[in-house]
Amino acid sequence: MNNFWRVTAICILSLVLLACSGGSSPESDADASSKTVSASSEYPFMGVAELDAYVKENAGKPTMALFWTTWCPSCKQEIPEMEKLNQTYSDKVNVITISLDEKVEALHQFFNGKDLDLPVYMGDEAIARKFGVEAIPTLVIFDKNGQQIFGKAGIFPHAMLEKMVDKMAGQ
């Protein structure tokens, strides 16, 4: 947990230094919040409002959202599990991943040359805060009505993820 606070402190310090650099023109709050992360069409931005809208639009089917980063060793293990889950159970559950990396280039490098069958979005600090992401990877699950029913950090083996999907599909 000490490493998490160190990384958090470094990220906050970096953001403060960037904000104080004065290198950009003033923008509205809405524009500024959407530009805190370098998103691309391949990895679109997923903030709090976007995730709320996604879950609402996909009502009737549970959603599993994995918060992760490219530099996290445990996340590197969990991404293939989520992709396998998405390939096997996309008819029963929506599986998405939300990267908390600061730059989209990290995702380009991470997935370079890999054929990906998994929705990957760029998130920000606000979405991490809203869903209590204090460690990564963190899995957040919404039931078919859009209510958050699970949120926990850690690695989840495929067999455990399958049991979660089966349980949600039976409700």
C-alpha cells in the first residue's frame, strides 16, 4: 500500500507542476476535464458520466469494468483473463477495461501488434475516485439494472470470473 501512496503522490505532484507550467490556454471546465487524459478513437475517454451512460444504455445486461494500468504487473495478468471472458460470455455480460494510464501512447505500446477483442477506454482520476479505486487492478461490477454490486482490487482467475458471470446471468 505504501507504493500506491508514493505513486499517487508522484502523479499529483506531476499534475500540479503541469498545471503551474502555464503552457496552455485557458479552457472551460468541461474541456479541461476531458483533456486530462490523452484519449484516441481507438481508446476513447471513459469518465464518470460516460460510464454512467454506458451502464444505462446497456441495461438488461450486467457490466464488468476492470480499472488497470499498463505498468502494473498484476494488470498484465488480468487483461488476458478479461479478454477471454469477453470472447466467451459477451452474450451474458458487457466486459470493458478502463486504463488509468496518463497517456494513450502507453496503450499503443502495450497492445502493439496484438489483435485485441476487448473494449479499452481511457479513464481519469475522477472515475477512479468515484468507484473507490485505491489499488489496481480493480474490478467493478454493475448488475443488469445498472446498480454497482461489486468493487474489489485484485486478480481474478478466469474460473472465478466465470462463476461471477453465471451468478449474475441467473439473477
